[in-house]
Amino acid sequence: MDRAKFFAALRSSLFRGRLSQNQANGMEAILDAWEESLCDVRWLSYMLATAYHETDNTMCAVVENLNYSAAGLKVTFPKYFTAAQAVIYARQPQRIANRAYASTYGQWR
């Protein structure tokens, strides 16, 4: 792949003419991983699109923290936690994830 052409095309179409070094570094890491172990361009498209969406266009790693207080659980996940449940689950990230994301990812425990 001609990375210079790749980045030029992305810069003009997806990043409104500007691409930070951090964004380029993030995409370089994805391109390196793809070239090392995958060859189907559909996988590359999926990887880049997912990273673009999940990082809010920053293309940088995001660390999620589910260490919510009871009040935070009520605000963030009102559909999954009553006030009493929020107190029980507060500050227990794994339990919070299992409850909040179970129906989405099938990981209820």
C-alpha cells in the first residue's frame, strides 16, 4: 500500500484537510497490524472505520472506566439500575459491565 497516497486521501476526505500526528500514528499502528497478519482489504476497512467511530475521530487509544458511583450509575445507565441497585453495584466495574452490556454482548454473569 502506498501510505502517502492513503494519508493524502484521508486527510482531504475524512479529516477536513488536517491530520494530526497522533491520528496518523493511530492509523499507522492499524496498518502495521493489518499488513502483518491480514490481507483482506475489507478487514482493514472495518478496523479503520471502527477505530474512527469508537475514538471520536481521534484514532488514539481510549481507556474506558466503569468505576461509577451510585449517582453516576443512575445518570449514565438509568434503564439498568434502580437507586437501590446502583448502591449495590457502585464502584464494581466488572459487575456494572456485566449488567449494563449483557443484552448487547451476551455476557451476563
